[in-house]
Amino acid sequence: MSSDKNKSRSQLIREVQELRLRLAERETSNPGREELHQAGGEGLEQFRDLIDGSIVMVQNLGLDGRIRFVNRSWHVTLGYSESDIESLSFFEIIHPDFRNHCKKLFAQVVSGESIQNIEAILLAKDGSEVIVEGNCGPQRAGNKVTGILGFFQDITPRKLVENALQESERRLELALESAGLGLWDHNLETGKVIRDKRWAEMLGYKLEEIDSAVQSWKTLIHPDDLPLVDKVAKEHEEGRIPFFKVEHRLRSKTGEWKWILNWGKVVERDKEGRPVRATGTHLDISELKRKEEERIKLEALIQQTQKAESLDVMAGSIAHNFNNLLMVILGNLEMALDGLRVESPLKRHIESAEKAAKHAAELSTLMLTYVGQTKANMQVINPSSIVEGMIEVLELALSKKAQLRFNPLPEPVFLKGDTGQLRQVFMNLITNAAEAVGEREGTVTLNIGTVFCDRSCFRHPFINDGLSEGDYVYFDIRDTGCGMEQETLSRVFDPFFTTKFQGRGLGMAVVLGIVRAHRGAVAINSKPGKGTTVRIMFPAVDAQEEIQEKPPVETKDWRGYGTVLLVDDEKPVLEVAEAMLQRLGFSVLTAQDGLKAVEIFREKGENIDCVLLDLLMPQMDGVETFRELRRIKENVIVVLSSGYTEEKASEFFDEITPAGFIKKPYNLDRLRDKMREIFDQPGK
């Protein structure tokens, strides 16, 4: 039987046809099962042996569907015995889902029609389902249809395999669809590539629009990515890497570049080990790439912000302590000069030391400008007029081969800013641009314009402190110079970083500080060999807006009165400030910490007219000391003193506010001005 089961389909068809012919010849009198058993004879026995030995299931049905004869293969396949089928209708063993359909086919055969390639499910005796395939035709006696002849083959194993394969393919299709994967299959011998529908749709094509040649596919790869794709493919085909995996860009039908994760493997090689066939998948990772780029930019922005915050703290702290030292130096030098005769030989040396100390104070101010802590002299200004007034000076920064181009708006625009600080910004940026152009022929262009910005406008690469939306005045300083690589670009705002052999390296750091102080934003775009563009933006204002400034008051001859409690943890500062106050006519009580100040004020507060209080002190700082003094005397007059700027110092206070502020280092004139401002107030 095993050899029979291995017969080809064509052999089975020929055998069925032979059986049908022989049965037709024997059916002249329409013999039933009993007649066939009783007929006898050697020819009939050979005929029965032929039918029973066939793997084809043979059945003979009456016109009422009753089973008249079946062969041994039919019995073996379905498990029914001879006695079982004596009272069995063929329709009873048909699966209910196919029963109505089979009855229709049965009626067609009864009418004389032969039916080919019938597929049905039969029910075996044990209740299992048997899938059969075959043909049915009428059995005739002359011109009269007397029965139905059927020839079937059990195809259950094949159908189970086909169903399992279809289910597997369905699950694979669902998995690929849910994963967004497109399939490709590459015949390396012919160069043809077969792809699925999803692969084409990924690029916006229909499948029939895609050429199957591998070279056509390569034309879709971004030219910058093709060398890498070829390299990885070659390494895998030569067996140096286990699979082919590479990220590259493909051009879609619209011309857009899509990022693709291309992952595949050689699945067939010839006898010599040469690759014959490879298959794999494409995954559109464009969105992942975009998010990754945004993440990298965000991380860079966070790092830049953290770095800026750290530098803010460091620079502010250094400036604060530096100003305390300068307070002692400048104060004592001023007192010494004031006590010298005009003809004293020491005067020149002390004046030289004082000049150097003042330069040091300017450097401290520069550091505070970098961190945006200096107080600007804000006025409503037309920035075009500032640039126009600097053109001659700015042109001197360029070589004779380079040109400066200034493109103002036809109508004036206005912003609120410090004219001196903005001049410094333009000077620094034009100087940097001129140095980038060097001695080559080139241009430096300064454009001014206005733009409305929402918060999304200030994403990377802008550096800002969370600006609000509104109208902004922008300045684009563009040069045709050497440009910068990414490493240099990432450090351009670092203090003391410079690409020049000489220089302090504070140029761009100061630019950033001034822009921050003006509530603006700055961005730099640059590529090596393609020049640099710096864009700075400041909030635009209405031209009618004005800033009221108090006219200067002459205070040189003013003298103070009353008692001042001077509080500072630095003894040298305490001593020089005490001498200044005494020279101004005040009686002075001193305390080197907040606890001592509170103790003195508790004892003598009624006779103390003013407290000159340092901000940062150990044990009890200026804020805590101020609160305790107010508990003792609610209307106590406190002038705060600090190496920080007034803006920075005010951040330490919330519900309470000092009567005044004086920044260290201060000299006698500045102290006189501040004390007169306090003591000459109405009601004092």
C-alpha cells in the first residue's frame, strides 16, 4: 500500500478513468452489490481485485443516495464495515457544512452531468473529519441514469499541511503588519528582487511601480549611504558578519528621504558556498530617527543649560568674593590718597595700584555680565542707529579684501536695551566674523528685521531662559569665513574658550550674558568651509515707551548724621567701610556676624538710624538678620551690601525688601550718594 500511496496525481487520474470505463461496461443491467457478489467468474474477480487494490476511494450510489458499493480503500479510510453501510445514506456521512452543496451536485449528476474536482469533508465512523477530493459521474444503462459513480482521494494530510501553512502565513502577515515590516527576497544570481505590498507602500509606491532589478533599488538609496550599504552587504555575503543590518535612507515617491532599518540574511548558498538567495525586511524608522535627533538636541540643550547654570553660580560666587577683596583694596587706597600731600612721591604708586584695582573691578563686572547679573541702563532705542554710528569702527576690523554690508529695515524698529552693551555685542560679533574671513576675499553681512515668535521658535539651537511669545527684533551677522566644526561650536559660549592664540576668550560669553540680560535669545549655525551665521533676538517694543531716569544730584559736600550699625563678616571690609562712614559724619557701631548685630540692635536699636548689612555671612546671613531686626523694630532702615548685583541679591528676599542696595566694591562717593538717598527721604 505504501508504494501505491506514492503514486503521482496523473497516475491516479488514469486509474480512475480506467475503473470508470470497466464499471460502465459491466453496468448493462445495473447490478447492485448482491449481483456483483453473485456474478462470479475470473474476469469479475480480477476487476474486484483492481478496484479493492486501488488507493482511490470508489463508491456506487443509488439515485436515492443509498450506498450500493464501495471498495476496500473507502472502508479503510472512513472505518465503516460492510454491515454499517447496508442501511447508510451517503448524505449522512457528509459534514453538515457541505451537505446542502453536495445535494445540489448530486442532483446535477442525476441529470446526467459529470462533476470534476469536487472537494468535501466526510465524517468517519469514529467522528473524525476526512477531506476528500475527486470526480463524480452518472452510471447509465443505455440512455438512462441508474446510479452515481464516485472516485475520491483522501487529501486530509495535504490539507492539514496547507491549512497550517496558510495559518502560519497569516500569522506572519499579521506580525509583519503590526511591526510595520516590508519583505524583500533577493536572487543574487539573477539580480532580481521580489518585494511585498507593504514594502512598496512604505515609500508611497504601488507594487507594480517598483522595478525588480537590484540596481533600480540602489538608485533609491541616498548617495551618502550607498557605500555603507554595499560594504555591509559584502561583509555578510563573504561570511564575515552573521547577518546584514544597516540603517540608510531611501527616496520615497514624493522625493522625501525615509530612514530605513534594512535587516536580512543569506538563506541559500551553492555548493561552493557562494550566496544564491537572501531575504530580509525593511522597517521605516524615520520617526524614530526624528525623535532620536530631538532627544540628542534636548540633551545638548539641557547640558548647555546646566553648564550655563553652573558657570552662573561659579562666576557669581567668584565675583562676590572678588568684590569683597576689591572693596578692601580700593577703599584703603582711596583713604590713603585722601590723606597724602599733593607732592608726595607715594601718590603716583598708590594711584597706579588704584587704577589696576579698578581694572580688576571691571573684570569682575565682565564676569557678572556673562552670567546676566549686571544691571543695564535700559532705554527705548533704534538699533539701526547704533550700528550706523559704528560702521566706520566696524569696518576697521575687516581686512582690505573683505566687505561689510549692513541691511537695515526701511522703517525703524525699537527695543529696550543698554546702548553701551549692545555696541559691545555688535563689536564682538563683527570682530569674530572678520577674523573668520581673515585675509581672504569675503563679506560680513548684518541684517536687521522683525519676526513674531511663539515658544516653538526658541527650540535648539537657540540659547535662552524660556522666552515668551511676541514680536522680536532680530540681527543676523553672517560671514563667508572658515566656519566651525561641531566641537568648537559646542564650546563657543564657554568663558575663556578661544580659538585664537591671544585673547581673553570672553567675547561670546559676554555676548550671551548681555543677550540674557536683555531677555533675548542667541543661536549659531556654522559648518566648516561654509561660514557662520549668528542670530540674536530681543523683544520688540513700541516707540512711545519711555524710561524715566532721575537727573543726577550733586552730593560732594553732603554730610551724614546719626548712628549706623555696620554688619560684615569680613574684618578688612568692616574696617574700611567704618572709616568711610565716619568720614561722612556718621557714628558707627560694628558687628562681624548677624547674631552680634541682632544683640547690639536689641540693646541700642532706638538710637540706631540705619543698618548697613552684608548679604552673605556665616551663622546668620543678611536675610535672617533683617527678619530679626524687623521683629525688634518694624520700621528699621536697612541698606543691603553685597558683591552680587542688586538683581541677584533681590532673589534672596521674598516678602521683605531693604530700603536700599549698594554693590561692592564701593568708594566714598558712591557710599555718600547712597546714604544721602536714604537719609534725605521725606519723613526721615
